[in-house]
Amino acid sequence: MQSFMILLFSLSMVCIPRTGVSQAAPSSHASVIILGDGSPLISADRSGTSIGVLVRGTLYIFDAGPGVLRRVFEAERFRPDIKGLGPVFITHLHSDHTIGLPELLYYPGAEFLRVFGPPGLGAMMKNITAAWAEDRQIRAHSSMPSDNAFASRVNAAQSTEITSGVAYQDSNVKVLSFEVAHGDWHHALGYRVETPDRVITISGDTRPSEAVINACNGCDILLHAVYNADIPLSGGTATYFHTFHTNAVELGVIASKARPKLLVMYHQLFMGELPADLLRQVAVNFRGPVISAKDLDVY
């Protein structure tokens, strides 16, 4: 593990430059907004991993990495059709997928926060709310009406633990969760999001999984976490990556079977290379359209 962390630290010195922010016009078409493409190697231009699915004004969030709330505010600047937040769906409880939960819990635009995720989520949310218990107690007795409402909203937050099946459904979306294999985690999830006009599948962190292929099955957009296949790995580092993650060559095989109309690589570990290198690796096995995601891209 020590050698792995040293490798990650050295690779984090390489920064992938941003090429701009997508300024998509508001639309009734279900949209994917990249709220964070980052890995544990956070940089100025890549917030922690988080995907937004915007349907009829409601933004549904999948994973809440560091900086997610700032990206939500930025997205609202060029997508005025974002009217509010729907539930948040967590793939697994690694810190780089959940550190943003306290931010969203205190987001002023939500009546209250609903969070869905794997077993263990309830304890995590209980501890998060406990960390700011004194804050809410003081606000609840404040002479400022907005403070009272703020405290009540946070106290009303709900968390629901799920595994596989229909996780959530409303008039905009049907969200189905499925289990994937992510190293030592007993429960890690991917999500299939069915909207009125598109089907979007989100892998979460996983090694190559038939569950992702089955969940997509010709979906409109497949978002899949990925790492650079060309980096030489050995020993414990190789074991870690092979059991926790999917490399770009493996992703090409997955995509060729899943047949998405668009493949979006996110939560990308470039490991000193450029997005073009990952695109080349995917293309060994998949000839369809592929995009290397950037924060605030819209698809």
C-alpha cells in the first residue's frame, strides 16, 4: 500500500488542462452533467467524482466527491433550468465518493436531502449529522427565521440503504441499482437511470463486470470509471488495480458487449498520460463514440 500511495502522489503532479466548459442550452431532453471527473487525486480542474442527471428541472446526483456543491452552483449558472435537487445516489462508501455529502446536506436549495446507497450509508449519514449537532441546535433557537428553517431541513434528511433492484422512482426517473465488484467492498453499486427519453448507466468503481453490460444493454449513455492500461504495474499495486478497477482496454471489451450509443469515461486515472491515450486504448475493442469527460461537460 505504501508503494501504491507513493505512485499516486507522483502521478498527481501531472495536471490535465481544461479545454473549456460546455455551455449547453436548457432543454427538456434528459441531460448528463459531469459534476466531477476526479479520482482520489484531486486537482484544481477536476472535482471529486460526481454525475448529475437533469430531468425536467430536477438534478439527480450520483456520488458526491469533494467539491460537488461548487460544481452544482457552477452548473446552475449555465443551466437555469436546474430548479432543484432530487435524491442523491451513492455507489460505494469510499471517501472520494462521499466527502461531498455534508455539502449537499447543507445545500440551501433543497427542502431536505434524500440519500440512497449501499449498506453502511445509514451509519455514515448518522455520523455526518452528529458532527454538526451543536450547529443545528444553536440555529434552531436563533432569532433568524432562516436559521430555524435551515436546522429543520437538515434534521429531516433521510437515508435509505439498498442493494439491487428498483432503488427509486418518480414521474421523471426510474433508478435501478445493481451490484458490482470493487475490491474488498462487500457492497458496491452501479445505477441504470431510465428517463422519458434516455437510458443512462453509471458503473461506479468496479473491475470488469457483466452486471454493467447487462444494465446498459444498448443504453443511450454508459458512464464508466477507468484507468490507463499502459502504466506498468507490479506487486500489490497491480493486485489493487486489477481487483478494484477497469482499465481502458478492458473497458473497450465491456462497451463492445454493452453497445452504448455513447461511452463516457469518467473518474479517470490518467497516470501521467493524456485523454487521447485512454481513447486509443478503448478503441482497440470498441468502435463506437467515446468521450473522455471533463468537469461541467454536458451530454
